[in-house]
Amino acid sequence: RLQNNFPYPGNENRHMYLVCEAKKDKKVVGFCDIDARIPVKKKENPLSPFASTINRPHPYFSDLTVDPNYRRKGIASALVEEGERLAKEMNCQEMYLGVASTNTVALNLYS
């Protein structure tokens, strides 16, 4: 899975991690992943380490997390807003995500 997180030819500027750093102690306090890469189909190149049988809609917003000591300070909202801005910059009109139906905090953030 890790190797699939690196850019592959033609998609260098369509996958990024957003990171939020605390000004006071330079600690990473939040991050998320925006993946707008166009997937390589497994049948087109079965030997490519970037090929996948998973066909997620793109851009896909994932792995949003904020340090518990820094929650309720607008960090998650800022990361989502920046992700939306970057998706628009890539000419994407929508952003997709997956959230567990039991994760009410995330559901409230995204709604």
C-alpha cells in the first residue's frame, strides 16, 4: 500500500498530503491526504506497482486526523477547506471521502 502513495508518471501534482504544524512548538498537529491521481488500470499494466483493482472516485479525501490536544480549534475545517481549494485548482468539481456511519464527529464536520 505504501508504494501506491508515491506519484506516478503523469500524476505528479495530483496527490498530496496536507500538514498542519503548531506555531508554538513546530509539532505536526493535523494532516490529511488528497488523491486526485488517475488510476492505472490493473488490466492495462498488471506489472505496474501503481496499478490497482480499486476504482475510487477522484479526488479522494482521506486520513484526516488532528492531535487530540489540538481539536476544536478549526484545524480539521481548515484542512478540508484547503483540500477543496486544491481540488478546484485541479479542475475537480467534487471531492469524495469515506466515513464510518458511526463517526458522528466526522459526519458533522463534512455535512
